[in-house]
Amino acid sequence: MSDEVQDIRVVGIDKEKIAMSTEKQSLWIVPFKLSVTPNLDWERKYFEVRGRDKKVHKQQSQLVGDHINVEVSEVDDLQKILEAVRAEVASTNVLCGEEQKQKMKLRSDLETLQQKQTAVTNKLKDAADKLQF
């Protein structure tokens, strides 16, 4: 797992890669280009976000490298699809940021506990040195 939070944005459409779907007639694959290639943590969160959204007419999508390939029909409004993809990407960024904050807090708590344990251990060692046998 990476310590870096990826702030990913949709930066355009790769027009050269728009193609008909090989699996479904009358559908096309539109590749929305991302600002960077997401890491695995981000990818998992993205599909978690997509799984939570229960819209009936949600387009199928696939994350491939630095693209989100979305199945669209000729009657779909690309602007609305772009807005939906942007919202999913933004929600994923928020989720990743929240997870990173939790990880940082756990690390801080662990470091504090370790310092406390070291202090108590040193105190006991000092006290043991002062014992008279």
C-alpha cells in the first residue's frame, strides 16, 4: 500500500481510442483520460464507489491504465456521462484521503504508544538499578 494519496482528475477523452464495443452491438467505448495512472488502492476504491451507486441506467465502465473506458450508446448525453465519471473520481479521491488520514492517525497512535512503552521500560530499568540486594 502506498503512503501517497493520488488526486486524480478526468482530463479529457482520448478521441483516437473511441471504438465500437466488441461485446455489445450499438454501443461504443469512450475512453475518459485520467491525470495519472491510479494505484491499486485507488482502483479498489473506485470500484467500491461504483458499487455503491445504484442508478438503474449506469453505463458499464472499465479502468484500464490511465483511462476509464465507458460503454455509451449514440443517444447518451456525453456531458452527463462525463459529470458522472467526474463525480465517481472525486468520491474515490475523498475515500482515499479519508483512508490515508486513518492510516496516519494509527501510525501516530502507535508511535505514541511505543514512546510510552520505552519510557516505562527505562523507568523500570532505572528503578532496578537502585535496588539494594
